[in-house]
Amino acid sequence: MSGIADGEMGSIVLNNIINNTTYASKVLPYLSTDFFIEETERCIAHVLINYHALYGKSPNVREIVVELKELPEITKLDKNTVNDV
């Protein structure tokens, strides 16, 4: 029986926050970047946490992309990936 790997859990949580406003409203107040293994996921979580702190809601995909492009932690390769979104 195979379960969900720890690395997969981060992407599941982020996907649900972005696509499910009810889930986002319950999870975002408790979300921390420390919960994520991969650096890209940490950056996305950082954007979600800061956006929620500023505006009281979760950002849409376009807003996430704009914010990600501004982060110094995002590498050139990651920026190309973000541009493809």
C-alpha cells in the first residue's frame, strides 16, 4: 500500500490553497514556510502567507506569479518556469 510522500504533500496543500477558497481560509492562518521541503514550494507558501496577511484572502494564480517574480530567492530557472505559468 503506497501513501503520499512528504514531498508530494506540499504541492497538494499549495494546490488546494490556490484552488479552494474554503480550504485556504482555514489553512492560511496556520501556514508556515517551514512545512515545505522544496525551495520553490517555500517561495510559493511565502507569497501566499504574505498576501493573506496583507489582504485577508488568498491570491489568484496571476497574483502569485507577479509576486514570485519579485522574490530574490527565485533562481533564473525558476523564473523561466514561473513565466510559463
